[in-house]
Amino acid sequence: MLKTGVFISVHKKLIIFILAALSLVALVVLKTYYTDTRVETTTEVQQQANSAQPYIDFVDKTFASYSSGNTSGISEGALEGLGDSVTGIKSFPKEYFTSNFKVLNTRNGLAGGKEMNIRFEDKPDKVFWVWVYKLATGDYEIRGFQENTKYSEIQSTN
């Protein structure tokens, strides 16, 4: 009987030791996972910002050219819009395009390229969605432009 009691006691200690060791390993793995995830997320955000910069630079140059009457680099759809008052560059006064703009956010476009929401510094009453596509030739083209009415409403209440 004494041997059985000693065996159970040693057995319990071994199980407790194994559970403690597994808990420690799980803690280390979870800490590493969450730390790495935060670093990757920060890196991904920085990479996305860096990858959007050529698109942003193109929009800046294209708007400067447009305010002087040049429409190169702008697709017909982005220029003319859908015939309503919120789509197409021509739907808005040229005064918007002579102003510098602030990029509020960027993301990868669903059909390629980059999408961004911008607000012009001298006319901050509206927020605009811009879609820029990189062509196979390496050139860029503005393929979509419209007022982001939902974003404009949110911004006007702040």
C-alpha cells in the first residue's frame, strides 16, 4: 500500500510539472504570436503607405495639369462621370484642383491600382474618392473620381 501511495504522489507531481511546462510553452508561443502580429501590421501599414506614394504623386501632378486645361492621364469615365452631380472631375469647379489636397486614407483597389479619399485644403467642404490604375506600360491613369458623400457627411459633423 505504501508503494502505491508513493507512486500516486510522484505521478501527481509529474502531471503537475508537465502541465506547468505546457502552460509556459503556450504563454511563450502566444506572446511571440501577438508581438509578431503587431510588428507585421505596422510594417504592412508602412508598406501600403509607401506603395501608394507613386499613385498620390500622379494624382497631384494630374490635377495640376487639369487646372491648366490638360486632361491627359484621366479616363473618360473619371472625367465625365455618370451625368450626375457627384461623379466625374468635370462636375466640380476647377478651384478644387488648383488646391493642394490631403490624403485621408488609401487602400488597394478592388480592380487593381489604389483607391484613396482626399480633401482639398482650400475647399475642405467635400471629400473625394479617387481610383488610380497602373497600366501595363507602367503609366498611371485616374479611372474613377467622385464625391464620397458618406465621408463628406461624417467630416462635416466633426
